[in-house]
Amino acid sequence: MSTGTTRHLSRPVPPLGGFSTTVLGLEIRRLLRNRRTMIFTMIMPSAFFLLFGLNKAYRNQQLGHGNVAAFILVSMALYGAVLATTSGGAMISIERSQGWSRQLRLTPLSGPAYIATKMLTSMVLGFFSVLVVYLVGIFTHRASMPAWLWLATAVCVWVGSLLFAAFGLFMGYLLPTENVMQFLGFIMMLLAFGGGLFIPLRTYPHGLQVLARYTPLYGLNQLVHAPLTGGSVDAWWAVNVVAWLAVFASGAVWRFRRDTARV
């Protein structure tokens, strides 16, 4: 075959590895039409806040720059955000069962671009989850903190949930389709307790407190509450988040390449 013919048949590499805003929009609309996921990620965190955060004593109990109800609000918003982004990422398991990931091998879409599309889609779902919980907090008039903290903590929760968008993708490649959400629901509950999201870590035995510092939700939980509680920020919190993000994102890309390589 001549050089000219080879050049004619070769497919040019698209910019950004084939990342497309059109594909991103389609992914977002498809995810938002999933009623089970929407109910699971929008209603349950708000219900938890209504269950635990409306205690009258919490309204009058000061904590940092706000009250205890505000602290619980941030906790439940974080739980909802990580549930949403994990669920959004784990939808990849359904696509794997349908052979979609193998079909992608025939397109110019690169592994990192595909992972980025999925993570951004999950972040949209996480945004709506945070928004719903904060609206519930506003209308119930229990959570109290300065106006700037409402915005600051919401942004911290939403941006931080990117960690679990990568986690959801990684798990979506590892776990079987028919059981992925059952597994993830149990895993997320363990991580929430392990990271001190539901129960303060100071009430745990010393050994569990040490172990908690190495769990994926620990650093994120501390960082999103830091603007409200005040005080210094431990560098370990950021190290914890960055390290786990690298693990989950790298694992997702690795599993994507392994799946598409089998075409």
C-alpha cells in the first residue's frame, strides 16, 4: 500500500481526545430521566436531614459560625452528593453489559475523554442533589449560618463530590451489572460511618479513629465542614482527597482500556 493511500485511510486524532459537548448533553439527559436514581439521590438525603436536623435543640446550639442543624445540613448534602456522583458513575456497568464500551473502541473517543464525560455527567446529578438538600434547609428555618457560608459550603460539597464520581466509574467497571447498586449502597453506608459523616469520630474507639483517617470520605468530610466550624485546616485532609481521587480516576481509566482492548 502506498504512503499516500495509508495517509488517506488513516483517521485524524480529534482534539481533546474526542470529547464532545453533544455527547455530554445526551449523557446528562439520559441520566436525569432515570427516575430510580433521581429519587434515591434527591429524596433520601433530604429525608435524613428532616429526620436528624429538625431537633429544636440543634437550632439553638451554636457550632463554629453556625448551629448544629447547619452542620447536619452540610453532612446530609455531602452524603447526597457522593451518592449522586457514585450512582452516576456506576451507570457504566449497564453500558458494559450492553456492549457499549466495546463499541467505543470503534470511535475516536479516548479513554480519558470518555471518563471525563462520565464524571461531568455525574457532577450534574451531584449539583441537583446538593441544591435540593440546601433548599430544604432554607425552607425549614432550622439551619443557621452566614449567607456566605451557605454558598461556600455548598460549593465545597459539590466540587468535593468529584472524588466519588471517579469512585462510581471505577466500581462500575469492577462490579457485576445486576448487583452494582446493591453493593454500592452498602459500601457507601460503610464509608459514611467510617469517615465520620453520621457519627462524630471523637465518639469512636481510638483504633477506629486512626483507621478512619485513611478512608476515602474522611478528608472530604473534614474539608467541607471546615468553613462552618472554623479553625485550622489539616493538610492531611487534602492529601487524603487527592490520593483517593488519583486512585479512583486511574483505576477507571485502566478498566476502560482493558474493556475496550478486548474488541
